[in-house]
Amino acid sequence: PPASVLIKKTLGLESGSKESNKTKVGKLTKAQVQEIAKTKMPDLNAYDLDAACKIIGGTARSMGVETDY
């Protein structure tokens, strides 16, 4: 599934924020970001887990979710 679906499932959200720069809808821990990145690793253009976590973190931020990454 897409990263956004995995993020919503992890946090139990129905949808992301309509205004991601103003309204935050949740927070992902570093461990949660790493778990999603491990799941998505075959589909991402990333050589290591750290780069994959940055991609997932960017997706989360665009949805209005704060991250520890």
C-alpha cells in the first residue's frame, strides 16, 4: 500500500490534515517511521534505511503529521 495509507493506519487516522502547515493531526515516533520505511523499502528509491525514513518523514509532513525524524 502507499506510504500515506500506512501512516494513517499506524496513527488510526481517517485522513490527513487539510492544511498541513497549520493543523497537525498526529505524531510518528522514530520507531514507527522506521517500521513503515522497512515495509516500503522495496518500492522506494533509497539505498539504506536512513534515506527511506527521510522519504517517509516527508510524506508524513505533507499529510500534517509531525515526526521525530
